[in-house]
Amino acid sequence: MITNPLDNPSATIIRSLIQQQYTLSVYSQDLPQVLQAEVVELNSSTGRMILEIEYIGENIERFSIKVA
């Protein structure tokens, strides 16, 4: 894999991992269960990763970080 030297090192590793078969789980001590997630966007320069999480129950937005 050829990488751009300006790429975020964490994003480079994550991109490499998600090219394989994987399961991504999100855990919070405030949630009753582990949630399965899918990476829907990964910014290679900033390392920002957007996940899609399906959860039936209370609103989980209070656990998210909003970045402008």
C-alpha cells in the first residue's frame, strides 16, 4: 500500500484494517450492550472517522462528539 506522507498515521492503520474482514464494536459503560458499527467515512488527512451504528432504544447522540 502506497501512502501519502501527509496522511494521518492512525487513519492509515485504520484504513489498512478495514480493508480486511472485520467487526467493529463500540462500548460505553453507560450502554447496556456493545454496539456493532460500520466505518462509513475515514478522512486520511485528519484521521476523522464517521461510524454508522444501529441502536434500538434511547437516543445515543449524547455519546457522540460533534466536530464542526
